[in-house]
Amino acid sequence: MLAFFLIGLLVHLVFFASIFDIYFTSPLVHGMTPHQAALSPPAKRLVLFVADGLRADTFFELDKNGQTRSPFLRNVMEQSGSWGVSHTRVPTESRPGHVALIAGFYEDVSAVAKGWKENPVEFDSVFNESKYTWCWGSPDILPMFAKGASGDHVYTQMYPPDKEDFAAKDASKLDTWVFNEVKHFFEFAKSNETLSNKMRADQVVYFLHLLGLDTNGHAHRPMSSEYKENIRIVDKGIQEVVSVIEDFYGNDKKTAFIYTSDHGMTEWGSHGAGHPSETLTPLVAWGAGVDGPQLSSNQQFQDDFLQEWKLNDWKRLDVNQADIAPLMAALIGVPFPLNSVGILPLEYLNNSDQFKAECMLTNAMQILEQFMVKMIHKKETTLSFLFSPFKPLPLSKQQDMLRTARLYIQQQQYNEAISLCKSLINLALEGLSYYHTYDRVFLGISVVLGFVGWTSYVFVMIVKLHTRLSKPISKLDKLSSSDHLPAIFIGAGVVITLFLLIQSCPWTYYIYCLLPVPVWYAVIKEFRVIQNVINLILTHPPAKSIGFLLLVILGIETMIASFFYREVLTLGLVAFAGWPLLSNLFHQNKVMSLSWILFSFILAVFPLMPVVGRNPSIRFVTGAGLLTVICSCIFLASFRTAKTKTVETILNRSVYIAQILSIVLSIYIVNTTHSSLALKHGLPLISQVISWTTLASSLLMPLLSSTFLFQRLLSIYLSLMSTYLLLSTGYEALFPLVLSCLVFVWINLEQETIQLHDVSPAQKQLSMMDFAQLADRTEVRQLGLDDIRRSYFFIFFIVTAFFGTGNIASVNSFDPASVYCFLTVFNPFVMGALMMWKILIPFVIVMCAFESIQVSTRLSSNSLFLIVLVISDIMALHFFFLVKDYGSWLDIGTSISHYVIVMSMTIFLMFLSRLAEILTTQRIRLQEKIKQHYT
């Protein structure tokens, strides 16, 4: 079975990776030549201010006194510059946001996952094309643009990483540090001729990355006084820096300024998803080459921000985030970044129509060249008779449109030239998308064939190994059915390989296309098993078979619907509450049945509550901890059946007492840590040490406890709960407690079900069952229809464990408040790992309960899990068809997340099933050493 587990894991990893090859491969192409406008640019230098994590509404709105928080920038908007809203794309994180701003393209999802600080792919940027660029700010952002630059002309100055502390008294000091360093830099340049000469050259960029707002937003929320005060500090700092720069250059009117943000932030202090508060960021531009304010009284937008911001009379010029890169390039006359897909926003330029037309032509040629490189590459790697070009933009049309645009410029028909260039850009972008997704259908069919084949194979294995439907096959049948099969499938594999080889396909294509071959061979080889299943179905009335099929479809679709609407989980749990009433369990054990109904209704409340993080309250964490202590003490009291005090009994009791004390300590740590942070005293070292110690021991302590079923489960729960409390900020701390109570009752009711149907021989009471002894059992029963319900319950509880306290947006968004007991200095990978463990803890609780049910109902440790695998794979295939890369970015991000979550869930369940087996059956025996010590 180990071999099957490893093969299954490998197959699911392939399916998981396929989504990125099919939908989200890197958009970058290489081999283009730089394009820049022929006319002299309006600015010699550009200053880019990026206020990390700044929301558009918080920046533009007036305070309760009717005053702006940014008087300098508000005056710029009304007197000397242009403004608007920059629309970002998901994921709304710092790295992709800065790449879009400075390089002009939207980074693919897989590249974002490879890190914040290094470049997973090489890309061009405005910084790279500049003569010199000086950067100040965060060590998380600056290095990727310095290392991506060709030559040694991008200089960075960064503060130490430990300054990015969410527990700092005043995170705005990060921004003050940047402003002070810039002022010192210009002061030093006055006495350094070499540096001064470099700074007075053309095509110079200054980049100020301001992280204080993002840090304050995470720590105190964007509606806090700290966040709003930080906006004032940034405004004042920008005013001072602008004055220093203008003074240094003698007010030569050759400096352009741009102020914007990489992403916004939700009201509860997170970002990453596609909520408007995360995707709408401010844009203010002024200085050389930038148009001044334009009066406009009748502006139509989908939002009501103009009225709220009191900016009805000033023209709002919205852009896509990637459009800012070509704007910066046009202002200082550098080539447009080679991979940019931004469209130059002409409304921001204050220059001649000829300059605007030349810039748009340059923009069109730069994007068109990407289209040509992509087309040539695809044509060279596709068989000529299979190649289908992008018909709306053939080579002849490209040449005609470029020739016509140049002719318009020569004839001074600039508006016509600009309009034609915009049409050419839109066609080229459509063509880029066409060739980027050229192999999508081909790869999609291959993956679906693999998916269906694998699910069919698992189903065949269930029937063959764990049911009575499998009949022995005679040697004659075996020979006749499998004579030619190997040759047919080997031939198919050879043909597919040659086809891919001729087309010079990437190595991943071989995996996706060849995987269905051995999988379907294994399925067809077991054709007799499938035939037996069909014969069995035909023996039943059609209405009964169709009814059962509809019930299965309804169950799976209900879980799929819960990914879109959490409230569906509430309906499911309410329906689950009726199970004892429909199955005669209520008459057999009224106490357990009533407990099941009670806890089902309580758990059903959680999906109706706001997602975690929006309304933090440590009182809930304290209450959950105290309830856990009380329930544990009651549970322990019921275990005290032995009157003799053996060494093992004393040791077991000591383990439980230590775990209960750990819960109490966790309550104390959570309260003292958040109290310290609220007072801005920082994270206490003792709290940090205890938190990490608790986490490290959480998987070790259960191994010291008794392996009797409920005693071991209690020990596992207490260990996990102590960690979960440290990672909680609100009502979610109650969730594992209610979930554990429900699955404990579930274990009891499943035992009653076995006795009710008399499926297996007489067994011990649940409380007397020993995981260690039952793990080595040889008596196992075959699967029945009731086991499908058990597997469905398990998956439903797993989905509830995931979405019970959150949704897609809350999972995608990054809210570090949950990890403040462990660390407050920004470290995305450690913080992400801790958040992942918090998500997995309810999974482990459900998985251990499922392991207990397999043991107590005398099933093979793999039989129920195989049914789970079939159901989860059907769900994953469903979400595979729902993945899309069009529409709103919230829809796109959600569709990716659904598939990734289901596939990750399946992969994690494979690991967690082994972890649950270890946690329930293994034991570290210390009593032997204690006995030796006593003797």
C-alpha cells in the first residue's frame, strides 16, 4: 500500500502543478529590442514615491473635521498635477504590485509563490532602462530590482529587516528613515562632485519605498489613528523631499514626481485578495511633463468616491497599475520596459500632440514586438499543418497599421495616429493572450483524461480489494483479455512521445500527456471488475440506482457550493443533525443522539459568522481556553476507573495535567502578548519562548499518553488546542472545541451503527479499545454502503474545518495578527507556515477521529480513505473546469483558489492520514526508565 500512496501523491502533485502550466505560465518572452520615442522627453529625472499598503479612499477622503490628511498632495492635485485611481490586480501583494508599477506587467501566480526578494524570472524595468537609479526602503522589495538590472547602475540603501516589526511603537519611523536618508544623500552630493555629476545626468530615477503604512495597517488596522497619522507623516516627508530635490537642481523644472501605492488593505488589516479596498490605490503625478488639473463637472464612475472625497470638480484619471511604467518611461525618455503590457495614459502628459503620437507609436511597437516573438516561437514549435495563427492581426495588417500611423504623424494628423495605435495595441494584447493560451485545450484534455483515469482506477481498487463484488478470473479469461493491451498502450505512448518531441514541447507536457496511458491501462486491465459492478447495478430497480446516484451528486454539489457560499455548510450541518432520527440511532442511544444534534447546531453557527480577522477579540480566546480546561477535567474524571496507582497511571495523569496547564499558560500568553502590543511595549521575550516551545511539543506530548482510544484523542486535542489558542485572535478559538466534541460523538454513534446492523463481531467498549493493539489487527470487514456515508461525513467535516471560520478572501489575504505570540518582525515564510499550521489543526482533529472510526468499525486503514480520495478527486475535477483567467480579478483569483484548495486538501490528507496514524498508535514509553530508577 505504500507504493500506491506514493504513486497517488505523485499523480496529485502533477494535477496540482498542471493548473499553473495551463492557465498561469509566465507571460514573459525574450528577444525583443528596446523602443523609445524619438523626441526629447519633458523631464530629466523622475521621483517615484510608493506608499506600501495605502488605500485610495483613506488617502483621498477628508477627516471628520473636513480637513485633508495630505495637505501638500491635495494642493498638488488642485493646483499643479493630475490624479486618479490606479487599479491593481490580484494577488494584491507587495512583490507583484511593484513589478506591475516598475516593469509594466502582471507577474504570474507561480512566480509570486517563489519568493519576495529574488527574481524567479528575469524581466526588464524602468530602473534597468534608466541611466542611474537610487532606491531607499525595504529589504523585501529593493533587491529584486537591483539584481534584475543589467550593469551596475541601480543603487539601493535599506534598513535592517528587523526594523519591520509589527509590534514597534511607531512603524512610521520606517518612512521617516527613508526621508532622512534621502535628505542626507542630497546634502552629501553637494560636496561630492562624482556623485553630483551622476545625479545631474538625464534619465535618472529616485525610488522611495515607504513601508510604514503597510506595517501600521497590519498592526493597527487602516481605520486606526496610527495609520491615518502615518498618511500625514508621509505627506510632510514628501513635501520636504520635493523641496530638497528642487533646491538641489535649482528649480530647473525638469523633475517629474509620481505618488502611488502597490496595493490597498481591508478594514481588518490584510491584503492579497480582490476586494476594492485592496485593488484601488491612489495616483498623483506632477512636475515636468505632467498635465495640470482639469476641471470637469459631469464625471461618471461606478463608485461614489468623487462626492465622498469632495473632488467632483477635478477630473479623475483612472489607470491600470501596469500603465504607470510606460508613463514613467515616456516622461524621462527611456525605452519602454521590454515586457510591459501597460498602455500609456496620455491624459497625464502635458506635451505636444506630436510627442503623444510618437509615444503611442513607440508603445504599440513595443507590445507588437512581444506579439511577434510569441507568434514566431509558437510557429516554430508547432507542426505546420496544425498551426493556427491569430487571424485578427496577420503580418500584412500589422505593417499596414504601422505604415498608416507613421503617415498620420507625418501629415500632423496626430489624433488619428493615436487612435490607430491604440487599436493596434489592443489587437496585439489579444494576440499575446491567444498565443499564451494556445496549448490550453490540448493540455486540458490530457489532464482531464488523467484525472478521470486515476479516479476510475481508485474506484476499481476499492471494488477489487475491499468488497465482495470481485470474482476470481480464470486463466483463460486473463490471457484473452490482456494479450494485446500492453502492445496497444506502449504504441500509444510512443506515438504521443514522438508527437511532443517533434514540436519541441516542454518536459512538463510529456508528463501531462503520457500520464493517462499507464493509468488507463491499469483500469482497462481490470475490465472484469467494472463489468461485475455494472451487473450488480442492473440487478437493482432503475429508480433505486438513479435515486442513489442523484443523492451522491447532491452531496458532492453541496460541498462544492460551500466553496462559494459558506452558509451552505450551515444547511449541511443542520441536515446532519437529523441523521440519528432517520437511522434508528435515537432509540438505541438517546444521550449520544441528542449530543450529536446539539453540537451539529452549534457548529452550524460558525459559517454564519464574519470571517476570522474582521472583529478580533481576545475574550473569545480566553473563554475557549477556559471551556477546554473544564471539558478536559470532566473527561479525565470519567477515565478514573482504576483504583490502583501504577507507575503508568501516574505518568498518564501527569501528561494530561501538564497539557491542561499548557492550555492555561497559552491563555495567559495570549492575553499578556496582546496587552503588551496594545501598549506598544513590543513582544515579550518570555511569551515568544513559551509559544515556540508549546508549538514544538504539540506533536510530541500525545505520544507520551495512553493509547486507549478516547484518552489518546483527548491528549491530541489538548496539545493542538494549546497551539491553536496562541494563533487565535477571536471567536475562531471556539471552533476546534465544538468540532472536537462533535467528532467525539460521531465516533460513539458510528460504533452504535455497527452494533445496530450487526456488521462485525462483538467488540470491546470504545473506552477500552487500544489503538496500539487494534492497529495490528488481522480481522477486517469488507466495505458496505454505510461506509460511503462515513467517508462523506469525513470530507464534509474537512471542508467545514477549512471554511468554518473563513473564506477564500480571508485565506488569500495576509493578516499577521494571528502570529504575534510567535514573532512580530516581518518574515513571510515563517508567518505563512504558522498560518498554514493553524488551518491544518482542525484537519488533524478530524483525521484522528476518522482514524478512530476506521479502527473501531474494523475496517482496513486504507479502504475508507480510498472512498475519500474518489469523492475529493471528483470535486477537484469539477473545480478544474471552473478555473478561468477572464472576468473580474476577484473571480479569477477565486477560481484558482478553489482548485488549489481542493488539490492541496487531497495532498495534505494523504500526509495527515499517516500523521494521524502515528499520533494515535505510537507511544514513547517512559515508565520503564522510571521503574528502573525506582529499583
